[in-house]
Amino acid sequence: MEITNHTASGVYTNDYKNKSMPKQDYENTMKMKMPETGKKENKILGMGFLHDKNSPVSYGMVAMYAEDYSEENPVIKVNVTKPNGKEEYRININEVNPRNASEIEMFALCNYADAKGSGTGGTFGSWQTLNYYKDNAAHNGYFGLSDTMEQFKSLRQDWGAMVSAMINDYMNGGLFKQAMDGKMLLGLFQHFMQD
């Protein structure tokens, strides 16, 4: 078993760890600055990156509350910045099932969970933890990578089964901190899993 993280998010994580920065909140160092309007829908919940194998650049992703967000209708807006403009996707969290979800749905779910205080509690957020798991699971043959924009939106996979398989690998490899991160992810998923 080999543990790697060569994704764009991994590069940013490694840069952060290697800079000997004083302990800071990730949101203050990595997120875009937006004017405060007092409106919930303008609050950035999280950022991420998507690499399309058909393009030399990584796309930036931002999750935020949608304009019609409510506790009963938790809709998250995901903006993907591409060289030719921005695309917007709306994800209803009530319809996301980690047993059969696309990557964009999981990106929205992780950032929503962090905003609600039910995420993994890690420095870099639930999405970065899940991204690390996903990359290693793909490397170990347990999971398919979404390496095109179309797959990012439509490739549905069982994220819970993937995390469980990687927890076993981490435990067998003596990587107990990583295994505990996986247990936190499964705890997050439990609130949203549907039969």
C-alpha cells in the first residue's frame, strides 16, 4: 500500500505545512476575501480544485449558500471557474447520498457539514480530508477518479465504501491518525446516507 497526494489540493496542503507559518485559520489564509454584505448566500463555505485531464489548468471551485437556502431547503451553490468563464451548480444537500454521489455533490456536502459544525474538524476541512482519501483509494485501485468536468458532475460512487476500505489500509499501515480521520468522515456521512 502506498499513500500519495499529488493533487492540486495536496500541493497546497504541502505548501502550507512547509512554510512554518504561525498557526492560522485555513480560511483566513486560503479563501478569497469578499465584501461583507450580511447576506448568508454570499458566505464562502469552502474552496477546492478540480484537475481536468483534458486541460493543463486546475479549475477553482467555491461552495456557498444559494440565494434560496433555508434550513429546510439546504441548497449549496458551487461555482467552478474555468478559463472561458464560470459555471454554477446547485446542490440540494437533502438529495445527496454518500453511497451514490458525484464528486461535486460531495464537495458541496463536505463544505455544508463544516459550516454546520458537523464536519471532520480538520484544519483544512472535510473536503480536503475526503480528497486525500479519494486520491489514495484511486491509487490503490478502490476508486475511480473524476478527471474530467463531466465525470466530476456525473460519476456516482460509494464514498462510504471507499473510506472504509482506506481505513483498513491505514490501520494495517500503522497510520492511525489517517484512520481516525476516516472515522470522522464516516460519522459525517452517517447523517446523509440513504438505503
